[in-house]
Amino acid sequence: MRPKLQEAYEAVKRALECVHFCILIANCEVKYWGRASSKLGRGQRVIMLKQDGSVLVHRPYGYEPVNWQPPGSRLSAELKDGKLVVRAVRLRPWEELVVEVYEVHLLAHCKLRDDARFEMYGSEGDIRDLLANNPELIEKGLKRVEVERKVEGGSIDILFIDERGRLVVVEVKRGTAGAEAVIQLKKYVERLKGELGRDVRGILVAEDLARGVRGLLVREGLEFKKIDLRKLFEVSKEQGASLTHWLTRC
């Protein structure tokens, strides 16, 4: 509790050397350089240095980190200009996150073990079917045309028609969608255009997007709809669906 910066530095250094999970509650400033750049001024935050090299910085509100680095990042710590500087560098693609700590309120580190298998019920097929029956969760005015529409090289999860009479290809991905989902969606849109000779929209539906994927969607002329599994759970519950297929992230 409330260690001096020298003590905090030594503790963080030990944690990194021993590959420990380390958590700090601290007054800090956060800077990021890489695919973009950002700066977050001083404030009291939770900093987590994980055993796989990932880093999360949380503000006192919200469940998503305000800054983060993925697993495999190279972590280091130093005392510089009266601050404890924690650095996380990702090499490919190059990204750097720097947390400058001015005061530490709490610091703890230890080796954590967690080998349990995580199971979350509700497959992509369950999500697809629920969205097919409730298209307003994607966009107002959509009307379902077909589920699992076969095209060359695969099948479209859901095919809708929008208020303007345009066909809408919806690709459903559970969790975080990557670039491969965009490529798959683009392929289906182009093949349906070629098959029917009509204007076709493409919407990628997922809980989140990997870094860089939003820009790829824009370049390809595709759209994104973020879904909330808890909201889908409530819809499922209201409609009397089997609750054994769903598990909320409370």
C-alpha cells in the first residue's frame, strides 16, 4: 500500500523477471504510438500487467480498457524524471504503450494459475437464428429473405432486403471479428452481385472488431453492427427460447 516510486519500481521489475501477474492502482499518464497515436492525461487508474505480456489500463468506470497492448508484448520498467515508466512494445506491427506513474496507491504481484476451460453457450448458429427472427436488432426495416443462402464457395448466414429494396448480406461472427471475416463477407457480396446483377450491401455482425478491421471494412464498402450478447439473451428470454443456450457475462 502506497509504496514509494523506488519500491514500486523494484516490485514491478521483480514481477516482470518472475513473469508474475502485476496490478497497480496509480495516478498515471498514458501514451500510445503505433497505427495511430493517443495521449491520456493524469488520473487514477488500474494498470494490469499480465503473464502473457498483455497490458490493460482501466479507468474507474466502464468495462473496457482505455488503453491496452496484446499478448506477446515486451514489458519493461524504469525510473525516469521522477516517474515510474512502464513500457509495453509490440514488434509486428510496431506499437508502443507507455504508462508514466506519478504515485502508486496499491501494488501487488504473484504467479497466477488458471487452466480451466472457458465455456460460453450460444453458438454462431444460435446468434444467427435469433437475428434472423429479430432483424430490427441489426437495422430497422430489414426483412428476412433466406437463412444459409448457398453461393459459390460457401453460404451466406442471413440474406435480408432493406427498406430501399437492396439485398443485404449479413455475416455473423461470435466474439471479435478479424480481417478474414471481412474478406469472407466481401466474397459473398461480390458473388451475389454477379449472380443476381443487383445492388448488394454487406454487414458484418460481431461483438467487436480486431484492430485495423474497421478501416478495412470502410475501404471495402462494407458495414459493421456491434451486438451485445446480454441484450440477445434478454430477447431470447422474452421469446421463451431455451436458456441453456445462453450465458450472460455478468
